Amino acid sequence: MSVVEVNGPAPYEVRIGSGVTAGLEQLTVGSRVAVIHPASVNHLAARVADLVGEIVDIEVPDAEAAKTPAVLSGCWDRLADAGLGRGDIVVGLGGGATTDLAGFVAATWMRGVRLIQVPTTVLGMADAAVGGKTGINIDAGKNLVGAFHEPVAVLCDTDSLNGLPVREVRSGMAEIVKCGFINDPVILNVIGKDPAQVLNTDSDAFHDVLARAVRVKASVVSADLTESTSRGSEVGRERLNYGHTLAHAIEAHQHFTWRHGEADAIGMIFAAELSAREIGLSTDTVARTRAVMAALGLPTTFDATPWPELRATMNLDKKVRRGVLRFVGLRAPGHVQMIEGPDEEVLRECYETLRPRRQHAA
């Protein structure tokens, strides 16, 4: 088992390894427990009930369909009916969307109750469940309503990844790749040596890059919990949004049929192209970005939504300051810099590089 400490006003542990869900028994002593989960992990919810005793069982839709005002309100109603009190605990059991929702439920119920995250996907383990960001989607865009609410523990039980569809594994790997580009290039080296092995969630290589990604996020979050330290070209927690500006717009326009990691793969290629034009990222690193995504079976091209529509949605991005669109850029792997107010034609040019290359008949 690997244990990663997340420091801050209320420090907590991220435990990574086989069987770590068993830790719930000790973590929940003396408290009632509400478990928010999709039907796809009903068997894991039953395991939680075996560990902690009777639970308030709240089943929600899978994936982004869970992150709606209606589902959120339904969760509140269930907690009210059950009489869940301020001293009790909400457990988020599922993928990144489930942990986002469960975190927001915990943040808002009685102005905040304790939260334990038990992610069951690669994306949830590498990113969504760690760091205290919670939220839901509205028609205007993704994650526009939410709160910062740190868990008291995160349990990344790798046993729960057994049987996870390969599409979900690949999607989660995009967030691990992101951590490689923004902070720990060793991740990129491990993936480059044997991408197929890294996609095997039982392998040592997978466990290595997952633990490295969690350490990256823990380090960043510990220094800047609420994205308050980015000023000018300096980058705090916002570095974790590398690739997300375009990715969130793609997700919204594709009605969340794209997995987050799939959209983020495109977003990182776009961000690399922009970084090459604005802050001197090498063309080799741009090419490496495409190569890593392709090696993991992630998308490298996109033209399903007209640029003007995506650009309009990007104005709602949370990194916008005083109407100025800002991107997390890369000067080199491990070296991040904000790009503020890039020229509109440069942005369009970067988007054009994402179009599939057409094969012309001879």
C-alpha cells in the first residue's frame, strides 16, 4: 500500500492499494454513513455496508448524468428523510462524477459534513477524488456550481478496477499523463517504455504512475487549496487545469458523451500547440504530446464542434479574469506558465491543428 499525505488546514491521507476499502470500518466508528453511488458499483456498496453496518443507500445515475441540480436535490431529500446529522459521514463511491457529486452533497448538507471518497475508476483515483473540488454541471457548462470541501480520507482500492472497461482506464490515464507534463516527467518516461503495461491496472507500472500522479496532485493542493495563488504568469493549483479549458467546452458541446479524459487529451494537445506559439514550448514536446495520447488509445483529433461555438463556451471558464481568457501553458515538461489573452487568430490556428488529416485520392 502507498500512503500520500495531503497537507493543509485539515490534513488527510490518500491510501492506494489492494483492499484499502477496509479502512472504512475504523474511519466511520460512531457515525451514521450515507453512501452515494451508481448502480454499476452496487456490489461495492454492499461491501461498504458489511464494513460499517447499516447505511443510507443513495443510488444515483452513472457518469456525468449524476451531476445535475435534480440529482443533487434528490440526495438532500434522502439525507433529510434519513435524519443524517452534522456528526455523520457521506461516502462517495464510484467514478469521478460520483465523487464530485458526493463531495458537493457533503459540502452543502448542514453547511458541511465529513466526507470520505472511495473512487472506483482510474480518473477518480488520479484526480477527481483528491483535492476537495466538488460540484455539478448546469446547462451553461461543466462544474460551474460547486465548492471546495476536503475529504477526511481517500481510499483508492485498486481491487475495484478489476473489470473496468478499457475506455475508462484510458480516460483516467489522460489525467495521469497531465501530471507528467505539469510536474513529474518520469510518468511520461514510464508510459513511453511500455504503454500496454501501464494500461494493465494490475501491473507495477500502473501502480507506479498512479501513485506518482496522486503525489503531484497532493503537492499542488497542499500549497494552494482554493486556486488562490495564481498571479500573472505564476501558477498555483490552476496548473491542474492543464488542457481543461478546451476539454470542458468539448464535453459540454458533446453532451458529455465524451469521457473527461478523452476531452482532456484533445485539450492538452491544443494547450501544447498554444504553448509552442506563445511561450516557446518545443515542437518535439508538442509531437510527444500527440504520441503519448495515441499510444494510450486516446483521441488526437477533433472537429465535431465549430470553433466559434467552443470559443463562446470557453468564456465561462473559471480561469477567466476580468473577461480575459487564460490558459495553463507549458514551457517544458514540469515547467508551467499562464498564457493570458492570446490572440484570437492564434487560438483558431491551434484548433485547426486538431482536425483529422484528409486522405486525398491520387
